[in-house]
Amino acid sequence: KSIRKFPSHDTVIEFVKNIAENFPLANGATLSAAQFLELFLFSPDQQYSYISKLSGGEKRRLHLLSILFKNPNFLVLDEPTNGLDPQGITEIRNLIGHFSKNEGKTVLVSSHLLNEIEMVADSMIILHKGEKVAEGKVRQLLDPAKTLVSIETEDLQHSMSLIQVSLWSKKLIAQNELKFEMAKEEIPLLVKFLVDQHVAVSNVQSNHSLENYFLKLTNS
């Protein structure tokens, strides 16, 4: 979580060359230290800057680079985007994706930023209070058939009574609010049902995200 200590008088490229001169690619080719630095968004001019002059996000990128330049097959990252600005978060996310998909590396990321995991991960394990509550492919766990839908009406009690005696009651996942889990294409049908029953619908919100999936699993 903290940025590693770098040699205070090294330039960026000197630091990388002290690790290795070249990086082997999955296709058998190699990248020089300078080319590898460009992949990590260090321009030729910036490569000859002193590390002490880099920003926190740039040092985080250099830290990740120094690990990947050793060409590990398996990499564990704990909160890799913690403390970074939006640009830094995007850069680290793209780099993780590149080395996983293009270089065939296995990357295990531990993070509380569920939206970041949703964008970068192929598979995931969700832990809650030390216990595993879900495991699988992200696309399968975030099935579009399990979209969370919240509806607001002018008369909640009347709306709830109508829902409870209809087929829509099977989609209801809350006792005191109009909150459902359903396929996205069913949402207009549910709204039409309420409107046909002369219910004034004031707001409809649907959300299909890892964060909502986690909250449902943990009853938060």
C-alpha cells in the first residue's frame, strides 16, 4: 500500500536498467528498458528525470513496472490504486489488463473498490467477515437477469398490496419497499402493470453492478 523506497539519485531509466536491460514478451520478442518505460507512459524525456521528482502516481507506476520487469508469471497486488487520482487509477487498471490479457500473466488483485474489480477482473472471490460468499466469472455473477430495480410511487402501501397478489411478487426482494430483482427487459412490463392499476409511478431506478451484488449478498 505504501510506495517503495527508490534510490534517491537514480534516474527512472537507470533504476529500470539495474533490474534488467530487456523484457521478454509472450511472442518471443523483447522490449528494451526504454520501450518498457514507454509502455508505462514514461516519455523519453521523463525517463531521464530523477525519481525524486516524480509524483505519487508516477512512483506507483514505476513500482508496478519494477515488479513486472522481472517477468513474474503470478502477481499479487494489494489495493494497487489506493490513493491515486482518477488518471492514475485508469493507468494502473489498463496496465493490469495489458499484462493479463496480452502477456499471459496471472494477476490477483485484492481491493475494496468494487467498480475497479468489475472493470478489470475475469474471475472473482467475494469475502465478507472472513468468509467466502461468492466465487465465479464476473460476467456470470453479474447476470443481466439479476438487475436490481427500485420503484417509487405516490402510495407505497397500495402499490405493495397490488404487487403481493400478482406474479411480480416473485421478483420482490424487500418487505417494506418496491425493490425487485429481474431481467432488464422486464422493467417496462412491471411499470406498465402498475400504471394499468392506476398507480402513479414517480421514479424507476435500475442498477446492475458488482457493488449492488455485494450489498445483496451481505444484506447491507
